[in-house]
Amino acid sequence: MKTVIFLIYRPVMMVHGNSRKATDGAFPSVSAAWRISEENFFKNSSISSWFSNLKLRASYGMMGDDNLGGLYPDFAYLSGYTYYKGQSLMPDDPFSSVKSKKVIGSAPKGIPVTTISWMKIKLMNVGIDFGFFDNRLTGEFDLFKRMRDGIPGTPSDIMFPLETGLSALPENMNSDMTVEIRCICEME
């Protein structure tokens, strides 16, 4: 007897660029599924009369998140000036203040933000789909885990003199984790 394995495998690699960061992000993912109920050894077994569908699946992937809640504007990793920032009246003759022109100014952008990068999210899902009695009773069970690393925050241990007008730059310094177990059953 020859057994054919029905396995679905799907690798994916995405590379993203962004106007808020000087570096690109690479985010791989992979998923696989095995429909055991389609295998010859399962079809020929005694449990196939009441266990009509059985599928195992798993996936793992990474995502990048650049939505950092307005911590800094686009291209903040570049130094330079912000033009058309403010205005003043400049006299045509420095010794006479009667006639003046409006002059549009510029301001330094401040310290370039190079301390922050993509927030990286790792996702993992393991699940099983099942069906009993010619799929009159179906369901799925999932274990889902999400880990976020590099959540931006502003360090509180860095101080600048007040006269400089500078403040600590945001950094990728926080992380969190979410775990969820889900079971759904339906009956015809």
C-alpha cells in the first residue's frame, strides 16, 4: 500500500521600506498544513467512519509595524532645517524702522532620530480542524501567540539641560506578549 502525504507548505518573505526609518525591514513567514483525513492509512482505519475530517496546521511569521503613534514625523532620521517656519519683519534700512518686509524663516529640525527602528511582531498559530459524523459536527481549536518587541518609549533616565530645548529621543525599549486559546464547534 502506497501512502501519499497531502502537505501544504507556503514560505513568504517581504521587505518593506519606510520614510520614517533609515533602514528597511525583512519579515519572513511560513505556514504548513496536513489533512490527515485524506491519507490512505487514515481512510483505511476504523476511526474514519466517525472522524470525517482532520487537519493539522501551523504558521509562524514576523511583521513590522511603523505606526508609532506620531512620535516623530517622516524623514526624522535626517538632519537639516524646516523651512517656512515662522516669520519676522526686517527693515529695508537698518537705521530706519519705517519701512519693513516680511521674511519667512527656517528652524533646525533638531537631533535626527536614529534610536528607533521597526517594531517587530512575531506571530505563531497552531491549530487543528476536525469533523465528526460526515461533518455534521465540525470545529477548530487554535493556540495563538503574539510577541511584540521594540515598542517605542522615551527613556526617563536621560536628562538634558532645559536651556537646550532638547529632550530624550524615543527608543525601541518595551515588549509584550499575548496568548489566546480558541475553540469553535458547529453542528448541523
